[in-house]
Amino acid sequence: MNGAPAPARLSLNQETIRQWSLPELVAGCTAAGVGAVGLWRDPVRRFGVREAAKLVAGAGLRVSSLCRGGFFTAADPAGRAAALEDNRRAVEEAAELGADVLVLVSGGLPDGDRDLAGARERIVDILGELSPYAAGFGVRLGIEPLHPMYASDRCVVSTLGQALDIAERFPAERVGVVVDSYHLWWDERLPAELRRAGEGGRIVSVQVADWVTPLPEGVLLGRGQLGDGSIDLRAFRELTDAAGYQGPVEVEIFQPGLWARDGGEVLREVVERYREHVG
């Protein structure tokens, strides 16, 4: 890629350019001067976890996060055991990759269940077993609150305050929070909750995408390119800075419109938009 190197804190989440293979992602980021990547379990497993770790480390890239663990809210013992086992594997994969954090998407309500508080307590129960296991591998767990529109089927943790209420029941070096602009930009309590998170050393990852309406691809894949929507992304990043976070800022955009384009073109645009809108 021609031009100035990418901003130092920019990390590219693998799903932003899903059309690239892992070797293409590594080569593209290296050429653009992007120093970190956020990886996803499924493509990494298809490539081979050990092979992926060698490829990324060999290129001098940092793995800012591995996504995802979680889905802890099953009410039956078999479902709980399966979730715990899968998350142990995720911890091991994160450690192999040298990831700074394993991102946790907590899970929605089981079929027929309307007990949000009970579902959140089941998250606490599993973290009681998972967090010491992760600590043994040097992996921090990051609870990611998702926008309330995901509460029924994907994540019963909808605000940063709810995520902190759970995380603070565990040592900060074991369990923190993931702060994503797409999910949290609307909440008037965000500045105060970010201060709370920062004071407790709980912010383990910051992610950015924009909010465009109408959602172009529905609830799951409707994220906007940086600068295309309603979020003041620079102010969002400055709030996380003021809370003491100085780590990578991941661009994580799920959008078929980006996936249909040339990956190199998308990366050039991401770098330009990050520089203009995030800083």
C-alpha cells in the first residue's frame, strides 16, 4: 500500500475484510503498516491455530483480540458443560495466538426463558470456573456488552454498566470489558461508566464501527464504515483515552457491502477513514 503508514493504534479485525484469507490479511496489514489484527476462531481453526500463530508472529503483528468465547446462558447442565468446554478451548487458542484478550459474547435467552437476571447470573457462574483457567494461560477475558436489540438471542449484557457489574465480581487482571462504539454510543451513561471501567483497570479492548440507518443488512450485518453514520468516533475514542485505555483500537465492521469489494481497496479506505474520524 502506498502513502503514509497506518495510525499506530489501528488494529484490523479479521471480519472487516472477510473475503481475505489469513495469509492475505497478514500480507495486507504488513504492507499497510497496520501493527495489530483481531482474529476470529472459525477462520483461524480452518487455517490451523499453530500455523496461524506462526504466520502472524512471523510478520511481526500483534493479536489484539480473539473472538469469540461466551454463550454462557444455557439453563440445562449439558448446555452449561458444553459452553464451559468450548470456552476452555477458546482460551487455549487465544494463548497459542498470543492474543491480549478473549472476547466474550455472553449469549441470549434460552428458548421459552424470559428471566434476564437469571441468565446474567449463569454468566457469573461459568466465569467463576473459566476465569482461573484463563489466568493459568495468561489470557484476560473481556465481556462485551451488545446493543439491546441483541438481548433476546445473542447477549443479555446490553450496557457497559451491566458488563462491569459482572466483571467486578472477579479480579481485574482476569476479567474486563470490551468497549465497542456500535453497541454503546447511544448510552448517556457511557462517560461515567468508562470512568468507572478505567479506574478499575477493566478496559481490555476498544472496537469501532459506525451506526447507519436504516441498518443496511439487518441487525447482525448492518455496521457502517467509519464516518458513514451517526457516531462521533473521535469523541468515543477520546473518552476511552481519558479513562486510561492506550491499547489498540480495532476496526470491526460486519458488512456484506465491504466484503464484496477488493480487500486492498477496503483496507486503504479503513486506514483513511480511521485517520479522519477516529484519529
